[in-house]
Amino acid sequence: MPVHMKASEWYKTRQITSGTWAIDDHGCDIMYLISGGKKCLLVDTGWGISDLPKLIYSLSPLPLIVVNSHGHPDHSYGNSLFKGVYIHEADRSFISKPPDADARRRIIRNALPQSLPDNFHMDRWASTVPPLIPIEDGHVFDLGERRLQIMSIPGHTPGSVCLLDSVNRLLFTGDTIQNPTWLHLEESLPLSQFHENLKRLRSRMDDFDYFLPGHSDLQALPLPKENINELMNGIERILEGKIVGREEKTFAGDGLRCDFGSTGIVYKPNHL
């Protein structure tokens, strides 16, 4: 396992708006730091490979709230670096126990870049679970001058949530809206149920202009909200039998993929 990268080289950041930063987890995922007048909030903790708390403090020294948009490891293995994490109860089981050594070795071999930071220690990595605090739909985090509302949008996982910042007109979507959104996983909801849940976002379209997903090219952010309608319209065509995806193989399983311009979906034809 090659380890020859400086710890400071692992993360890249980009300021999206005043008090909003996107943090690139070395191309694996995107986290977001949102700062208000009294507190700041971190959306997801990534793989937890390098010193994320040090980076967060350099951007905002305010007291920190940490929220997982969902429980998948590329968004939650960094939880052990923090004192407590909010997560929807439906995804709690994904992160309630630390991964064993075999799981960590598989991830290093199959999912992470070959070069890891020089301060990385596999035996310490993701080895603990901090207190997990349940959040429900509608919960509001008051950061002082900024308020973030939890919107439960099950689909990618049963406990996937988005965070709405209506004052700054931003929606943080985790993996709920991606290009493509993965709905072919064992824990994912049927395509029709996901489509129904997306209607909640459509009903709040007047409250935001852009969304910020859990995976993206850092320089492309933020993304236009019109992509959400594009995704919903494409799913409707699948459900109506008007289009069928092509075969797609991923490290997490196989499915069918349909692309709709700037968005797309990977789904299972027997899970509509």
C-alpha cells in the first residue's frame, strides 16, 4: 500500500458563497461546511483519511454540528474524528459499528486512491463510532443568521436527507440527486417510491436556486435546480415504459443506467 502523500494534499476546498465551502475528499466525495453567526455545520465526513477537523477549524472556528446526509461509508467513515454526529434513524444501522479490519482493507484496495497521506494509520482509521443523534424530517439547525431544514427524501438509502438553506437559496442533497443517482443498491427504495419522494423537492423549488450534491467536479458547483425536474421527468419515462436503461456495472452491483442530460439514474428493472 503506497503511502507518500502529504496530509495537506488530501483535501481541496472551494468557497461557494460567503460562509459556504465545498470540500473535495480527494475525488471520492464532496463535503460541505456551512457557517452562520454562532455555529457551523458540516454535511458528511467523507472517508476520514486525513485531518478533517484541522481543515474545518481553519475555515471556521465556530462550534461545529456534524450531519450525515446518509450512512454510506464514503460519507461517514470520518465520523470517528468528531464528538457526535446527527443521522436519520433509518440509516443508523449502517454506521452503528466500526468496520472490521477486513472491510477497511477491501476499501483501501478497491475504493481509495493508491496514494494515501503520510499520517494515515489503518488500525486507527474509522475505528470508533461517536454518539449518534437522531434527526427527523423538518428538524431545523439554527446556526445564527442561517437556518438549515432537514428534508427526508428516502431513495438512495431509507434514511437519506437533504438540507435546505432557503435564505441563501441552496439545497444540499447528499447522494439523493447525482449524475447518476444510484438506486440499484440492496438498501435502495423502488424507483416509483423514490420518484414520489422527489415530489417534495419539486414542491419546494421556489425556495432554492442551486443544489450541492455529495459527488461532483468541484469546479462545476453549484448545480442548477432544473436538474431535479430533468431527473424526475426521466424517471417518469422509465416508469411509463417509454425508455429502458443500458447495462451498468459498478463496484456496488449491477443495474440499468439512463442518462437525462445533466442527470441520470442507475436502477434495477425488477425494483420499479
